[in-house]
Amino acid sequence: MSTVTVAGVTIPKLGLGTYKLEGETATTMVARALDQGYRHIDTAVMYGNEEAVGAGLRASSVPRDDVFVTTKVVPAEIADGKLQRSAEGSLRRLGLDRLDLLLIHWPNPEVSVAESIGALNDTLERGLTRAIGVSNYPVALIEEAVAVTRNPLAVNQVEYHPLLDQTPVLDALRRHGMGLTAYSPLAQGRLADNQTLARIGAAHGVSAVQAALAWLLAQDIVMAIPRTANPDRLGENLAALDIALTPAEMDELSALARPDGRLVDPAWAPEWD
């Protein structure tokens, strides 16, 4: 499995996203993904499935120390004290003694970056997690977070796929030695019928979706966490790691980005780049 090393931790480039996976489905998909070769599982308090994800970790034959587990704190709980308690609650629900990565899920304008990042650092220093980071942070907030953190931030998890240009965020993360974890990496199903992706995928004997994942995974600091409830998709997504796109194909897929490419933009979102 290809990896990215940031902030002293090594993270598998391809992971299983668990958004909207619930109950037995979440447990089964986590266990199957691990048994098929995945070593990176992503969840969040907001998803309401940490217990089911934890059950999937235990149901798999893969040792705990071989799996990289990420969870995220809801924006309402990122104040000092609340954030640490949230991390402790996640550990209980997951059935773990330590997380691999803890992220602030969304910024909260009612809590200063200094306070929230300070609390996040405290979870690392207390041994609740091996690494810390953020999610849905635009460049301005990345810069502010980096300026106040006591320990290196590992990643920024953001929406990223061929229809959305994230060059400013990528440039900022590279400057600070951070990685980018791409959520909604398949643009919520909008890539399957893209003619450019289909043509490039066909040239490699793969699908448009696999070509899109290959484009993400070929980028130096980028990881991807596609979600699926279909067991057949697990192997297809994993196979994207073995697709070698040409520089010309990479450029062609980068050119698919469009102004309306962003799909996740809730009312509480920050001002995007």
C-alpha cells in the first residue's frame, strides 16, 4: 500500500470512508475492507457510526497496530475541554486506547483557532492520538492553525476530485509539510459518465471512477477515502493504486475542474479559496 508520511506518522494513501454507513453495514464494510488490504479507516462523531466501525475493526483479522484510524470532532465540541472529552468519547465508542489521527471536522467561528488548536494539541500530548489535523480549512485558516499549533499538523481533509481545483490548499499544505485527505473523491457519483475519464480509463483497461482515484493517488501528498456500501467496489477502488497515468493524462484530468465543481458547501462552511 502506498503511503504518505507527515507529522511523524505514515498514512496509507487509500482508505475507506464511512460517511452514511450505519450499523451492520458499516461493521461489515470495515471488516471486509481490511481483509482485502485496506489499512486506513475514516470515521467521525458526526457520522454516528463509531461503535459500528469499532466492531468492524475487531471483526477483521488484521491486527489493530496495522490499521490507521481517523475520527473527527464536531464543530460544536471544539472548545477547550469539550474537544478533549469528545476524543475520549470517540475512543470509548471505537473500543480503542488511542487514535491514529484526530481532526477538527469543521471550523467554528465562535471558537478561536488558538483555543481549538490548543485543545487539539492537548489530546496529542495526553496520548489520546498519534497525530492531529483539521478538516474543511481554507488557506487562511490553515495558516492561522499552523501559526498557533505546538505540534505539527498532519493533514487537512477536504473535498477533492477532478471537478474541483484545490491548488491553493495543496500549495499551502506542501509549504507546511502537511497532507491532503480527499473526501468525496468520486464527486458523489458524478464522475462515472465523464467522457474524458472514461476514455483515459479505457486506455488503462479500467473504469472512469478508477481513473479518477488514480489521478488523486498519483499526487504526492494526497490520500483518498472513497465511501462505498458495495463490497465489489472495495477491490475496484484498491486497484486504482496500481494505475500509472501519464503526465499528459494527469494534466488532462486536472483541466476538468470547473467553477461549480464544489459539492459540499453547508451553511456553516468557511469562506472557500
